Amino acid sequence: MRRRICFFRLPLLLIGALACTQPTPSTSNRPPLLAERPKNIVLLIGDGMAVAQVSAALYWRGVGRSVWERFPVVGFHKSHSYDERVTDSAAGATAFACGQKTKNGAIGLVPPDYTPCRSILEELDAQGWATGIVVTCSATHATPAAFIAHQDLRAFTEYIAEDYLKTAIDCFIGGGRGYFADRPDRRDLLDSLRRRGYVIRQGAGLRHLPSDGSAPFYLFTAEREPPAANEGRRYLPPAAAYACTYLKKRSEKGFFLMVEGSQIDWALHANDADWLKAEMLDFEATVAEVLRFAQQDGETLVIVTGDHECGGMGLNPAKSPRQFEPAFTSRLHSAVMVPVFAYGPQAHLFSGVYENTDLYFKMWQALDRQPN
Ligand code: MG
Ligand code: ZN
């Protein structure tokens, strides 16, 4: 409990410290003050998560205990894609990754000619940052793919897997081993990765990984898509925490990590409130793990957002006056604005109402760097 109380006070302490530009002297039992600039960025994406989903999670967890109430900065982004009011996850993730709107379905390709854009992950990798992806879908699914692949259609999963060989990403945790090893073209991409020095593991255990940072790794949690959070999947919160600690050891410069609660969207497409609850609480626990790391680290900017809303979800009155009834108006994505939560150095950049593409520029601005 003591730690939590400190954490709640931290934002106020920081605002005070920044306002007077005189850092408050830290004492031994206080968390370190935040650096002026982040070295590390963790971008957490709840696929399909907007205000209704966050509200539901907040009430399911219990007001005052929810991770959302710990963020000092909140903004909203407009999620529309290049030519449609309602985006899909491919265009949504490309907007975050590359800072450009694209057509629905495109992975890391942008108009007018649909040429490849360089993602912030690829660019920071080229500039010496450690990079990682931790997801609850397969590696080839739209959201992780947009940070590393360049394909005309999100359905080109075998080609997306090949694109993973082009960036020296330091760690990947998620599903999709089959797209690398069990392919129609009979190529074994895992062999190619091993030849490049990667440790390849299977399962959800974090024990047999190069935890000292001595080698890059892939941990495949499933052959294709991992199970749902209410079917026994538990790895996302510890894997996200593990990736932060691991990546910190991989580069002096800093790290970029993308973490996705991928199946929030799938529960919403299915209009399945029980599944949604399990996914949102799993994602919330993941955000809490990353915040804990960032609080101790002091040099990590944490951004949490969704790529779009899904399900046209509402929180309606329930029979019990203190409960709510989750309701869905569709099985598709919607156009409502999506909240952005930020914590850490330069978090203030993320307040306001802006385009989804601005997240990309704000991350670069926070680092005080530019893509080459
Ligand atoms: Mg996704
Ligand atoms: Zn979707």
C-alpha cells in the first residue's frame, strides 16, 4: 500500500518540480524523479479500446483501484484512416508507427503511391535503440505487423513474417510460430533467425530466455493465435515487465517497446462481455506492470491508447443500481475518439485532441530526436 500512495503523489510532485525547475531533493524511500527527456518509450495499445472499454474496466476493477486513474496526462486521438471515417487496425497501427494515414488493410505502406514508410521501431533500431514487441496475437497480425512490415494487405501473413528478418528487433513475445516455420513455401524462417544469433523459444514461460541481455530472442506463445485471457492465457503482464527489464540491458541509448492487448478487439467483435472483461483486466494488469517499471526507472515514457473503438459499446443501467450492463450496437469498429494516457518524461505532450498520426510525432518530440 505504501508504494501505491507514493505513486499517486508522484505526478503532483513532478508538476511541482517542473514548475519551479528546481528538482525536489529525493529521499531514499521516494521513487526517483523523472528525467527531463525519456530514454525509453513503451507504447501500449489496447486494440478496439476507447472510453467505453476503459470505463468498463475501471468499474470492473473498482473505482480508485484502477490503473487509469494513476495517469497524470490524458488526451484523445481521432482514429480515422486515410479515406474512411472508421479505421481498421492495419491503418490505425500504421498511423502510430509511421505518422501517416493510410488505407484500411495496408501494413506500413502510405499514400499516394503506397510505398513503404519507416516505422519508429525500425528507425530507432537503426539509430541504436533496443526494440521489442509483446502481443497476445500472432507476430503477423495487423498491429504488430505495422511496426515492422510493409505489405499491401494485412492478410499477406507469410510475407509479413519474412519482413521480421529485415529489422534487428531485440525481442518478440507473442503467437504465430507457424507463420515462420510451417509455411506453404517450406522456408524455415526460424533457422534464418537462429543464424542471425536469435534465441528461439516456445511456450509462455520466461525462464529460458537470455535475461542478461546477451542475445536477441523470439518467444512464441502459440503456433497461430494465443488463447483468450479467459481460456488460461496469463503471459502478457509478466512478459511486458520482462521485456522492459531485458531491453534496458540491450542498449545504452534506450529502448522502444510496443505492447498490445490484441484480443480486446476480438472480444468486442464477438460482443462477448465476459471475454472483454478478462482481456481488459489482463491489459490493465499489463499497464500496471509497465508503470511500476517506469516509476522505478524514471527515464521511461509510457503511452497507453487504443487504435479505434469496436462494438459501439455502451454502459447501460443494470438491475442492480450499482452495476452496469455492457451493451453493443455493432460487431464492427466505430469512429469515436480514443483516449491516450501518458506517464513519464514529456508526458504533457500527449494532452489535447489530435490525429492518431500525431502520436508518432509526439514520441519523436519527447525524445528530442528526428527520424533520419
Ligand atoms: Mg491488433
Ligand atoms: Zn477489429
